[in-house]
Amino acid sequence: MKVMAFNGSPRKGGNTQTLLEAVLKGAASKGAETRLVNLRELNVKGCMGCDACKNELGKCFQKDDLSPLLQEMKDCDAIVLGTPVYWFHVASQFKALVDRFYCFYGWEPVPDTGELKETMAFPEGKKFVIVTSRGDQENTKAFPRLYEHLSEWLGVIAVAMQSSSTQFVNHYGSMNQKDSASDDSDLMARAESLGASLAP
Ligand SMILES: Cc1cc2nc3c(=O)[nH]c(=O)nc-3n(C[C@H](O)[C@H](O)[C@H](O)COP(=O)(O)O)c2cc1C
């Protein structure tokens, strides 16, 4: 069993990374092979909008470090996506990753009618965990909609773990506290057990 995690936080050792590592630790305790990808360390470009992927669905033609990882993702049993909330949305490093999922998305003709129908060049049935970190408990609307769309598009099972509202970043005076996740032992334990539950 293989679990791959993508960390969209630009901050080394921040809350997102801490939680992702806890999820992977839980998965590894059940024998899973794990990999953490820190997007900030890689040369990751945005989607070019070139549509070359529409002629070879599932393949991204961007020449950077992410293209091979998108292929590796298809072979994983579980994928863990992590990002902090930045300006009511995701961090730009994470958005670049999500935009690149466009290579999996296309249209194919229905045999009888020739009518085009949406298709997804991404294996179904994968487990999918979303880890988020935010400083504000109040504004929780915009970002979860992205989760819904993502899980629907990728045809995966979503286990949204929003480490947001109550237990997580509770330092309102200092919105961007770095280690509030590791200070929250309940949250850390939950992240680890969620990781363990990924293994069959
Ligand atoms: C540029 C920037 C924008 C942010 N915007 C929001 C926001 O809109 N809502 C929120 O709840 N927290 C916001 N935060 C706080 C972070 O989401 C929070 O500190 C999070 O824990 C950071 O994760 P990290 O430790 O993995 O970097 C922002 C932080 C930064 C640096």
C-alpha cells in the first residue's frame, strides 16, 4: 500500500507539514509505504492551458518536477493533500497543484450518439485526505467548496479533515502561529489515527 502526501504550505515545518507527517506516520504504522512531497522545494509551474493533455488524457506536458509526480499519484492507494488557508482560499503552491489536475479531465464521445461526455483519466476508489490549517475560525465557506469539487472530479473517497474550526490554530492574536498543530495533542492523535485507517 502506498500513500503520497502533497504539502502546499510554503512554510517549512509549519502546521500543515506537521499534520501531514502525522497522517503519514499513522499510515506507516500499518505498513504503508509513504512519501511526503513538499511543493515549495520543487520547480512547480502552473497549468499552461495548452490542452495538449486533451489528446493524451492524464499526461501533463509541462516540463517541471510535478509532471512525473502526477503520474506517480495514479499508482498510490491514498493521496493526502495539505494546504494552509491563504486569503480565504488555498496557498498558491497548492493551487498550482490543483490546476495541474486538469490533465486528468476531458471529454469522450458517447458511442451511439457521438455526444461528448466528461471523463476522468484517474483511477477511481482511491482514498483521499485533505488537511488544512487556518488561523480564522469564522470564514470557513469558500475553501470547502474546493474540496467538494476536487473529490467529485477525481472520483475518490473524500475524508475531509479540516483542522480548522475549534481545535486547530487557536491563536487569534497571532494569526500565523507556526506550531499550534503540534501543541494540540488531540488533533495530532486524530491525524495519526486517520492515517492508520487508510491502510486496509
Ligand atoms: C498570506 C497569508 C494569508 C492567510 N490567510 C488566512 C485566511 O484567509 N484565513 C485564515 O483562517 N487564516 C489565514 N492565514 C493563516 C494561516 O492559514 C495559518 O497560520 C496556518 O496555520 C498556516 O499554515 P502553515 O503553518 O502550514 O504555514 C494566512 C496566513 C498567511 C501567511
